[in-house]
Amino acid sequence: MNKKKKKELEKKAVQLRITGLKMVQTAQSGHIGGAFSLSEILSVLYFDKMNVDPKHPHAPDRDRLVLSKGHATVALYPALACRGFFPLSDLDSFRNINGHMSGHAEIHVPGVDISTGSLGQGLSCAVGLALAEKHSKLGYHTYAILGDGEIQEGQIWEACMFAAAQRLDNLTAILDSNKVQLDGSIKEILDTGDLAGKFESFGFHVQSIDGHDVEAISNALDLAESVKDKPSMIIANTIKGKGVSFMEGKSEWHGKTPNEAEFKLAFQELEEAYHKLEE
Ligand SMILES: Cc1ncc(C[n+]2csc(CCOP(=O)(O)OP(=O)(O)O)c2C)c(N)n1
């Protein structure tokens, strides 16, 4: 990846965080922590990798993305808006009963392929989309984004087993391994242990990367796409609340709304990060 592209994707990731924070401020609600851990991943997917066209959101050959951790709309909607699926001003109605910007990903929002929110189910949907592509041969790739708390759901492992049995090499799952779930660390609540070993034993090609390094994400996605006969799992090591010092790694910021002073500080830190990237 050249330097210009790298900087562009890094800036986009910070822009997604700033946009997401504005959404939460307007709505006074939303999941910040697990959205901010995803910013670089979505930046690379939507601004480098995915074959999508906002003018044709239902194009049959478009790449599919299933946000299995469907609460992370504070990351997904800014990515879709910045990519041009709908105007940024639509985000002002986030979580408003009269708007269409629901708190969890819903297909009413342009660019969303599958409604999610009930953890554990999205990967099965992604597997279905990938299996359909094997039959239709439309040439699209399916991406699924999972939470590391989410994979405590049994259905995830059923979907993994099936994806491997069907040799779905057109499926890339990305695990947002931020080590924190709703009310504590993964280790404290239900230690998932050796994840790479587990996914490998379920028949996946597994990579483990720094999930905030846009170049590493891009390379891992390329490698995953080149693997034959196996689905891929990218374990992206991330930080919950990434980019805002007082939120990083803290489960309390899973879904808490900042107060006025906290918003101010968070915007300040993110804007400083953005300006630094512009230097
Ligand atoms: C089936 C189900 N149970 C519980 C919830 C409530 N819930 C929403 S997010 C969350 C924590 C998920 O943790 P993780 O997957 O690690 O998400 P992240 O930390 O990346 O935001 C829970 C329990 C849900 N949405 N669905």
C-alpha cells in the first residue's frame, strides 16, 4: 500500500469516529466502544476493498457485508454515509423513533445487506450469502464482522462448521477482538481461550493481525481472498473505544452516553488525531 493510500484510510477511520460521536451526541444514545474498535476495519473495507456502488445498492454482484455484531451502527452508518449510500444529514435521526436510522443494523438503511442485532446470528446469514454465490456464480465476496463476546453464542460455531464443510472460500469473517464485552473483559466473563486454534480446528484459514493497522488489514483481506477451499477468519486485535483515551479498553463505554465535558474531550482528541494525519 502506498503512503498516500495509507494516510487516506487512516484519516477516514478517524473521520468515522468523529461522525459516529456526533451521532451519539445528537441521539444521546449509541454503542461507542465496539464501534470505535472497528473504524480502521470499515475504512479499509469500504474505501479500499469492497466492490460496492452506492448508486446501485442492490447490484447482484456487489460484495456483501454482514455486521454480525449489529449494535456497532455508530461505525457502520458513518461508513455507509461517507461512502455515499445516503446523506450524512440522515445520521441526525439516529435512534429517533420517526427516522429510519435504527440503533441496530437494519435493511431499511441503504447499503445494509442483512438486519442484525441479536448476537450470534449474522455469521449464519453471511454463510447463506456465500453459499448462494457458489450456486449463482455472481462473483461477489461476503464479509462478516463478529464481536469477541458475540462468539460465545453457540450458533457461531455451527455456522463455522457448515462454512468449512461447504468450502466457502468466498467468505471472510473478521473478528473484532477487542477483549471486552458488555460488562467486563472476555477473560473474566467467559474466557474463549485459543481462538486461532479453535477456528483452525473448525476448518478456517486463520490470520491474526493488528486491527488498527490499515496496511495489515488490507493485506490480510487480500490473502483471505486468495485462499482456496476454506473460509477465512481474520482475528483483528483491537482496542474497545480506540481513539479516545478515557474510553480505551473500558467496558463501561460499551453503550454509555458521554456527558458534555466528556464529549468535548473526545472530540478534541479525535480532531487532534485527524489534524496530525494531515501534517
Ligand atoms: C442474543 C443477544 N444477547 C445479548 C445482546 C445484548 N448485547 C449487545 S452487545 C453485547 C456485548 C457483545 O460483546 P462483543 O461481541 O464483544 O461486542 P463489542 O465489545 O465488540 O461491542 C451484548 C451482550 C444481544 N444484542 N443479543
